[in-house]
Amino acid sequence: MRVDVLTLFPEMFDGVFNASILGKARDKGIVSLQAINFRQYAGNKHGQVDDTPYGGGGGMVLKPDPIFAAVEALLDDSERPALEAVDKVVHHEKNKGNADLKAPRIILMCPQGETFTQQKAEELAKEDHLIFICGHYEGYDERIREHLVTDELSIGDYVLTGGELPAMVVIDSVTRLLPGVLGNETSAITDSFSTGLLEYPHYTRPAEFRGWKVPDVLLSGHHVNIDAWRRQEALRRTLERRPDLLEKAELTDKERAWIEEQRQPDGPGDKC
């Protein structure tokens, strides 16, 4: 996979791209990561990439021309046919059904975007090329949204200084799903949210610490019972902490009945 980030602060990505899972994935050649300062595409001697909004108002707005130019410079020869003839911009939705047109996903990080989820990470992990656009001003010229990007993503209902930190979150989440990135290939499958539930509790040595013991089932060596315990604890934890997730989770009739029992004031708390 190839990941390009357009930002005014590429130095923010140095540590993230060269450490931990991302650094290892980069060293293995599984993913190519680069951060590009889009100011170099400003097209004026002052390197200005923002301007005052038409109609008045506070703040500065990111200009469309440097962003369009930066994205177009990142496209390789196989992606150029995916440029629309008139607008000269990528339209993923129009081209995704045509195998001959290979378009990258162009992702705008903004608070107005779709809330990022594990399901979105799994979707993006299937792509060959991701381009992230990180703003730092009052907003983006609307033509960037209308004619360039394929996705708008937000990582939550709060305000940050710019799109760099959210882009790092998305890139990390997507990269760890790529084959060969994690040492244990089942890790990404059993992570919280991958199954629609929060992850079950984990324990390691010692078996007893300050009087707190590891559940006996985990020491039994009986893998069927261990799997059943982990599933039930995942259900219990999700019910306690994120009950909203249960509405979309794939559950058996027995599991749904158990959940309803737990929701009663004096729920029995026995096995599902």
C-alpha cells in the first residue's frame, strides 16, 4: 500500500512513520509512507495556501489550487486515466466499478466528515493508494470537497488544531490490518470492534498477583471453554461499556437472550 499525506507540517509525521508498527511495516516494504508539504504547490512567491472567505467572516480558508496541484502530482501513470476529462480530478465512486481505472482514495480529514470506525479501516485497507489532506485553517474551499476528495473522515466530535493527528490515527488503524504487519495474524481479527464487540479481558504471568487470580478457565488448557469464556466476557464488557454496539453485532439467539437477562434489574449473570 502507498500512503501520502498532504500537510503544512510534515515533520509531525517523522516519529510516527518511523516507530512501532508503522516503522516495521515500512521497513518490511508492506507500506510506503510519506508526508508532503503542499505549500510547495502554492504557485506564488509567498507560498500562500489560504485566503479570506468570500462573503466575509473570520478565519482563513484553504485555497483549492495548491491542493489540486499536490494531489495531481502524486498520481502515477496507472492512476492518471482515472482523472475526469473535464475537471481533471479523481472521482472514486464513478470509477470504482471499472477495473481499468485505478483511482486512489483521497481522504479529507475534517470534523464534518463521516465518523471513522473499524469497518471503515477494513474498507480502506483493501486499497492500493491513500492520499490524506490535512487542513489547518477555518476550513476548505468547498470545491475541494465537491470535486476532489472521495472520503471525508472525522475521528470524533471535538476540535483539534489540524488534520494531522486524525490522519495519524487512521493510518495506524489501516496499516495494522495489512497482511504481514502484525506478528500474530489473529490479533487484528480479535481486536475490539473487529467482531462488532469490545475485546475480552487479557491476563499474563504471574497467575496470582497480590491476591488477584487469573480466571481458572484460562489455566485449564481447554480451548473450547476458553473461547466460550472470551466470547461471553466480550459480550459482558460491551453491554457494560458500549451497549450501542450490540445493535449491529452478529449475535446468536442464545446470546441475545442472555443479554436481555443481564439487562433486567436482577440479571442472573450466568453463562450464555
